Amino acid sequence: MAANPAKKTQGISPFYVMDLLRRAKQLEDQGRSIIHMEIGEPDFPTPQAIIDAGIHLLQSGEVKYTPAAGLPHLRKEIADFYQRQGISVPVERIFITPGASGALLLALGSSLNAGDKVLLADPCYPCNRNFVTLLEGRVQAIPVDETTRYHLNAQIIKQHWTDSTKAVLVASPSNPTGTLIDADDLKQAVAMVDDLGGCFYSDEIYHGLVYGREAVSALKFSDQVFVINSFSKYFGMTGWRIGWLVVPEQFIGVIERMAQNLFIATSTVAQYAAIAAFAEETQIELERRRAELAMRRDFLYEGLLRMGFDIPIKPDGAFYIYANAAHFTDNSGQFALDLLEEEGVAVTPGKDFGEYNAPHMLRFAYTLPIDKMSIALQRLQRFINRE
């Protein structure tokens, strides 16, 4: 008799957008012009100083394992990064991981027991839910809307906390909404979870990519939080697969043992390259890119509003707009497929991010130049006029 997949994998939901991306690639192979606004990866290349640092390491021939916790030099750079924000974090609490996904796996794996509930916002990034499920925790997705900037707050956490609840995960800026949690709300949420004796996970991978507001780390309010961050988004290192995790002191030992066993170490080349992410020349380039993304956000936001999409809150960060298309459809999944087939514009349907109002929602990524987005909006308008 053939073996069957583990039962715990049955609750792992697919990335629906990957089916759409697969079809988009097929259409491109047929010669169709496709404008990609579905994938969360800007068109900017990795900054040159980071590339040069990686090449230098490769040419040295010393591409060996690093300590499981990461290169001491890189961990010190991250500690200094927080110190510049007025936050003191001992190097020992910082772990370098294979992307933010590796950080989240360590955070959840070290603190969740089977059956523990984790409170998350609906909508949210789907991998967060699926990680909890794989570790045999239970996801409690709580519908949120513009009244709380699409985030959980202390009142909501207290209202939904039960004897089996163990943790809360907050992502700010959020994927898919691009909204920041207010600093006071974050402070109160952290305090509430601490009072309830739970774990607080703060997904901060889009910090740095904020426009007109300040993203405040949960570390400012407590040393008992898990903070997940990444070099992928602000630092432009998506394919290098490197992130970091800050943990409460009492978790240092177990996190190190888990990292040793699960990963051995994060990519050595990526770690040496990431050191250059904090260099002055790199920071100048990254700030230029942030300004460009702010202009792209404004262009797309205003264009979608003119077209009749409902966007209650202008996104504060990341590179997404989560738009309500209720004026045009009650099946955003089919809308996205038809838009791709008829006009060659790829966007992500709401069902990838949860259940709350998902049939009306679409996520647009402003990860391409304004001239291409202009063409995408023209195609979208033509599609809507035909509907």
C-alpha cells in the first residue's frame, strides 16, 4: 500500500495566484503582452554594493558554513540598525535565517504546542496561516476592516482570547492592505498579550518601505516579542533568501538548537552580501527606490479610485493596494482570470488572503514603472467597460 501525505498537510491552502501566474506565463509564451501586478517583488535589481560583496566572497573561495545563529558581523550590523531607532537589542537575541519564512518557522516552532490557537487578521498573508497549521496549531482568523486599519488591536485580542489561545501575529505594514498599525495600538496590543501570558509575533518585513508615516518596531515596547524581518523587501534581496529573527532571551537556546537542526546555517554568500545592505551608498539607493515606490503608489491609488474601486485607507507602506471591486464583481477570482485572459493584466484575487469580503477584493502590486501601470489601467478600464 502506498504511503499517504500527513493529515496535518490537508489544511495547507494553495497560493491561488500561482495558478494565475502559470497561465500568465503560458500566455507570454504565446506572444501575449502581460503586465504583472500580482507578485510581491519590485522590478529593482539588488543594489550593486550588495552584489559586489557577494561576488567578493565567492571569489575568495571561503564559502564555508557560518554559525547557526549567523555571522557575528551581520548580527552586530542588525543590532546597530535597531540602536539607530533607539532600541537596544543584544546581539545574542538576533538570529540570521533563510528568509523571513525561516524566521517565522523558528518563532512558531519554538513556542507553539499542538492545538494552540494563534490569532491573526483576516485578510493576511496566507503563509502565516499555513505555518501555524503545519505545526499543528489552530488558526483563529479575525475579520478586520478599515475601522482598525485592517489590524488586530488590544480590544479585539481580549475579546477573542480563550483558554486555548497562545499567541497573536501582527504584520505591519500588512500584506495585502499596505496599512500600518498605529504605534499606540501596537503598544497596547503587545501589553495585552503580555498580560494574557501569550506570545506576540511581529512581522516587520516591510519596515523601511513606508511613505509619510513611521513604522515602529514592537521591540520598542517589549523585549518579550518575536520580531520577524527580512532583507527581501526594503533591501531588495528577494532571491538571496535571507532574513532575521529577534527572540526573547529565554528562547535563545531553543532557537539555536532548532536552527542547527533545521537549517545548519543560512546561505554564507547571502550573509556576507547582506552586510553591505547597511553601507551608506546602499542606503542612499534604497531611499531613492522608496521615493519611487511612493510615487507609484500615488499614481495607482488615484487611478483605481477614478475607475470606481473602493479603497477606504490609502496604503502607508509595502507595495500593495487592496481594492474593493464590488461595483464590478462578486467573484474577484473569476474577475482576475478574465482580466488576464482578455486584457493581459495579472492581479491577485482576495481569496488568497482569507475569507472576509474576499469575493470583492483584488490586490494590485505597484512593483513596476508608472508607464507600464498606465497601460495596465487603460486595459483595466477597457475590461470594466465591457463587463
